Amino acid sequence: MYHSTKYWHKLDDGRVQCDVCPRACKMHDGQRGLCFVRGVEEGEVKLYTYGRSSGFCVDPIEKKPLNHFLPGTSVLSFGTAGCNLACKFCQNWDMSKSREMDTLADSANPEQLASSAQRLGCASVAYTYNDPVVFMEYAIDVADACRERGVRSVAVTAGYMCPPPRAEFYNHMDAANVDLKGFTERFYRKICGAELGAVLETLEYLRHETKVWFEITTLLIPDENDSNSELEEMTRWIADKLGPDVPLHFTAFHPDWKMMDKQRTPPATLTRAREIALKNGLHYVYTGNVHDPAGSSTYCASCGTRLIERDWYELGEWRLDGQGRCLQCAAQLPGVFNGAPGTWGARRLPVRIAV
Ligand code: SF4
């Protein structure tokens, strides 16, 4: 089943160019783009994965990771297939690199998905596992159905998107976690098959031109993107261009996909990165994928009180009022808060939605 799309144009040589992401795939009839889920049929770019999913799971929102967006609540997570990047270290390659549409065993239309999220008590739905950029039409329709029911939408993305579709996409999103995969063009080109500049532009766009709550994640890979100089440059750029209040998560790599020759990220690397980011003025810096209560908790930027105690995805002590203000000094913690924290905990619950 093909779904119509609108971000494309015809070229003089008879091919059709997709304008969703900076890859700008140019295709003849019957060809597919690099993401493999958009392709040209009868002279137009179509999406092949609308309404189809690789599976649904209820997760803690902290797993996306989002630490300042409705903490403790559950999120209905799903993805489709395909990706517009080609990261050699992909930690979800079975879905993102899938060229077999039969991995899309589950299906759900936007109404079914939104009503399931509501029935399951999820505060939000996350477009994740593979990048929603490549299935934006489906994600947008689900987000609209969710909004009607008071369920929010979260994009988990690499931020590699052209400006016009990006503006439409984020109009429908409430929050995002954007991967900033490294801070050199070499890393983006050689390891991810993308361009750093386009991702930085998305981060600045989100910060200065939208109200979308967003946090940044960097997966640290030993000897690839974890040098002191690269971390210094990255965190200074974030502080300077995005301000000190955008939360930053440093997460641990494990060998996967085409990068099996690297060791796991030592916890000390995450701690070193966090210290560099804090020194450069960022207020909310987290270590992830490790048990590190000190590095995964949230502290007041004004008085230093520990506001949210965390160990991996589990919340502990909570020292905020219902609007997210510090109980000690009343300073506002940036983010989205709605009363008491959720009580979902660290559980992961696979669910079937298909009729
Ligand atoms: S979204 Fe897919 S088809 Fe379109 S330009 Fe990007 S990789 Fe190519």
C-alpha cells in the first residue's frame, strides 16, 4: 500500500527528487531512496510504511531519553522500518536497516494508535526505533489523533531533515530527543553518512523557532567521538547557540551492526564527558545506559538541591512542586511538568494493537 507524499519535485532528466532530507535522493520510477521506505511510483514519491509498524511497546519516558518531559510517565513507542542515515554503530539496525517489509508485522491506523495510548494510560506516543523523518506522514497523522485525546507526541530523531518538511513535522510534535552523534564532519560523513551542519541547523531551529521541548543525546564511542577536544567543542557550541538549559545525555555504546570491533564505552568516559559539559556551563547533563545515580539525577541550577533522583529509568526522591519549581528555592526547572511524577517505573511492556 503506497501513501502519497508532497515533499518532492520532478527533475529535467525525468527523475524525481525527494526533498524530505538532505540526501535528496533522485529516483526513476520503481526506484527507492536510501531509506528504502520512500520511492517513486508513477512519477511521484510514495511512502511504503504508512500504518505499518515493527511493534509497539510501553516504555518509561526516561528511556527515550527525556528527563524533563512528564517524568515518570509511560510512553507508547513504535517504529516502522528504514532510516535516512547509515550509522555503522546503529543500535536498532534490525528495524532501521530492514529491507524486508515483513518485519512490519504489526499495523495500526492513527485512530487505533491514539486510542490504544489513551487506554494504556500513556501520557505520550513516541516515534522511535527508526527515524520518524522517513515516515513523517504517518507520524503526523498519529500525532493529530493523539492531540485530540490529550496524548502528546515525542520524536526520537537524528534531526537530518530539510527545512520545509521539518517545519510541518515539528508543528505536530510536543517533544523530541535529537541525536547529536558527534561534533566533526569526519564522524558524520564517515560513520553516519550524513552532514553535521544540517543537524546543528535543526537544533537551532528547535530552540529558537519552536516551542517543542527537546533534549540531546550523544552516544559516546571509544576513540571515535569521545576526545576531550571534541567534547569541549560540542558542549561550548550547545551552551553558546542553544543556551545552558537544554538537557544533554551521554550514553554508552555497545558493539553492534558494522562496528563490532570497538569496546563498550567505559562508565568513566560518560562521567568525563559530563564533567566537561558542566564545566562549559550546561545545567542538566546526564549519563545514560549505566547505573550512576549521581550522573542521572536532576539538580537545581539555582541552589544545587537534588530535584529528581534517578537510577537508570527509576525515579526516587522528588523535590519539585506541581509546576516543576524547586521546593527549596522556587526556581523553575525547564521542561514540561504536570503535577506529581508518574509511577510507571522502569517497566517495558510489549503490546499488540492490530485488530
Ligand atoms: S527521506 Fe529517504 S528517499 Fe527522501 S531524501 Fe531522505 S533518504 Fe532519500
